[in-house]
Amino acid sequence: MGDLREMLHRVADLIADYRETLPDQHVAPSLGRAAVRESLARELPDGPASLASVVDELVSRAMPGLMASAGPRYFGFVIGGSPDAAVAADLLTVGWDQCAYNEALSPAALAFEDVAGTWLKELLGLPASASVGFTTGGQGANTVGLAAGRWKVLEQVGWDVGRDGLGGAPRVRVVAGAERHATIDRSLRLLGLGESAITEIPALANGAMDTDALQVVLRRQPDMPTIVSAQAGNVNTGACDDLNAVTSAAAEVGAWVHVDGAFGLWAAANPGTKHLVAGIGAADSWACDGHKWLNVPYDSGFAFCAHPDVHAIAMEYTASYLTGQVAGRMFGGGDFVPESSRRARGFATWAALLALGRFGVADLIERSCALARYAAMLLERLDDVEVVNEVVLNQILVRVGDAELTSSVEQLIQADGTCWLGATTWRGERLLRISVSNWSTTERDIELTVDAVGRARAEAVALRAEESTR
Ligand SMILES: *Cc1c(COP(=O)(O)O)cnc(C)c1O
């Protein structure tokens, strides 16, 4: 045990050193996957290795391949950092090594999920009676919400999908926006509904679902078992579907409404952005991430359902050796997610929420949005640079001249290392995509990033001129 104590102190120092220097690090790693693998590759030794040698090799080989995505100038995808309280809680979670399947395995893991879940529902404007499953992320939560919807809409037409599966079942229609997240399609494949179950609703100019078109589609086949998959937070533009319109159109025909709000659901926790998700509480299921905008360390997501009995029936199982599996029991843990043995994710979420408080969460969301607007304003002042979307949340789409120049800037900026941002193809056009999601990002970080975009653009223009004279 002496060895472990000493090693944990050392590891604590390594982690603290890493995190302290994050703001000054070259954001992209110095080595790629193949180079890191090469530096490690050898036969698995026959004999054991000492604790110190394992940790030494792990640290020295991994560090050059780490992306500083937890730092303040990482703007790729939608990636949060991890505030100190959540890091500490997650380290304890590893040390305690609890299995969060049920109360018999870890009363504390379940109780912290209960309380964190209650806080989450309050912050996100969801019904207090909704059930909560702690998932691996948005993909997991989308799968859970859609599974609950699949069960319910089939039950409404007299089909028990849990017992009889989908062979011979009435066809389920999933009505979703053209700019839904790709994880929705994967969830539908996994659930056996298939991509062809999707009836696609065109997007408005901002990327949100055209809810007039939704209403027409739903009314055309009012009796078909239907799930409407709506979105809060378009991954390119940040736009949110009009959830009041979605939920009232769905109510007319008794359709299930699932909301993919992996990051956008957090708009509800901030008075300044709450209006974007008005109507949120009237849906049937919701998916949200902890590891994106709440900045809980990976991995962390939440599946909420307005109908706990449906949620449980779609997910739970019982077995003779599981104690307390009787009617009227308290559901939780493994009953609301597809995993059985599972990490105790409630601790880190609880810690992040307690450390921030209600106002701290609102401030995190408000500040990210304000920094995104600040970035958009500064970017617009650069030559050749145009912000393409209306910056309603934390997402910014940027055109630099044309597609070729934009791609060239993307590569140059990633190599420069001041910041990291990626590109996307939105409506056929190659654009830079900036997502401001990290709790530690400051105005200064935005200024340094915009300067880096300006430098990369100048360099890209010079490179192009050089090539054309050759
Ligand atoms: C990120 C994202 C997802 C997937 O979430 P993961 O946590 O990566 O599984 C789903 N939908 C939207 C809108 C997202 O932004």
C-alpha cells in the first residue's frame, strides 16, 4: 500500500502540472497515433513490471500524443474542459471503484445520481417527475430516449416490442429534421428501426426544423406510430428547433417527442438563452451531455424520460440473483441505461453542479455565448473572413475566402498550435467551425485565437500566390 500512496501523490502532481500548463501548451499533440504506437510497440513481456515503471512509461509515451482539448483554446467539435471539483470527484470515483448498477452494489453511487438528477431536471426545465439515466454521452442518451419512444408508440397500437421484437411489428415512423445529429441515425440502426424509418423535415435557414412542414407531415398519417426527434442545439449553427411548435404538432397525433439536446439543452439553465428552448418541458424524452457544456470529465451524459415506467420497461431487466427486484422498488442506476455494470458517473456530475451552483451554471452558459459573439465580431473584422451563421449559442461557422482557402487555414491553424479548431461541411460548403464550450476560456483566449486565424489567413493567401507564380 505504501507504493500506491506514494504513486498517487506523484500522479496527483503529474495531473496538476498538466492542468496548470494547459493554457500555454501547443494545443495539437506533437505525435500522431502511428508515432505514439511505434514508440510503445513491443512484445507483451512475460513477467510483471513495477508500478513505477508502468506509470513512467505510460506518462512518457502518452504525453506527446495528448490533445490539449481540456484547455481554454480548444474550439473543435463541442468539447468541455473539466473544472477542479469534477476532476477531484472523478479521481475518487476511480479510487472507490464502485459498480453503479443498483443499490445493493453501491448505495452512494445511486444516491448521488438521484440528487444530481434532481438538480439537472431543475436546471434544464424538465418535469420533476422525469426519470434520469446516466449514460456514456449524447449517443447513449439518444438511444435510450428513442428506445423508450419505440416501446410506447408500439404499445399504443397493441404491439409489445420488448416481448415480440420488430419482426412483423407495425412500421414506426421517425420524423426528424434534415440537420439532425448523425447519432440519431446510428441509434435508429441499433434499435432495428433503420434509417428508412426516417421522414426528413426540411431545415429553415438557421438549421432548425421547419415546424410548419412537420405539422403537415404528421397530419398526413395521423394514425401511424410516430416518434418526432427534435433538436436543441444544431451542431453547426447552434439553432434550436421551435419546441413549442414541435410538441403541439406531436400532441395532435399522439406522437412521442424526443429532444436531442446534447449541448443545446443547457440553454435552459441560463435566463439569457432560455427562450431558445421554450416548450422543452412538454417533450417525452431528452438527451443531454455532461461532458460537453457542463464540463464534466469524459464520459458523461443524461437520458431523461417524462414516463419513468416506460423508460424502465424499455431498459431494465431482472434476474433471480438481483435482490430487491420487486414491484414498487426504487428504480435507478442500471434500470435506465443499456449497461448493467457501470461507472458511478453521478459523483462527478454532482460535484460539478455543487461547485458551480445555479448561478455558476447559468454564468458558464452565458459566458460561452458572450465569448462566441465576441469571437464572431472580431473575426468579421479580418480580411476575407465572414461569419455565416447567426450566433445564437456557442457555435460559429466561418468562411475564409473560398473552400480552398478555408481548408488551408484549417490546416495552418492546427499546425500553429495557438488554438485548435476544425472544419465542417454545411450545406455543401467547407467552413471553419468554432465551439466555445470550455469553462476556462477568457476574452484573451478569444483574442489570441482570432489573431491566429488572421495569421493563418495571411499565410494561406501568401502560399496560394506563391503556387500561382510557380
Ligand atoms: C455531441 C452530440 C451528440 C453525441 O453526443 P456524444 O456525447 O458525443 O455521444 C448528439 N447530438 C448532438 C446535437 C451533439 O452535439
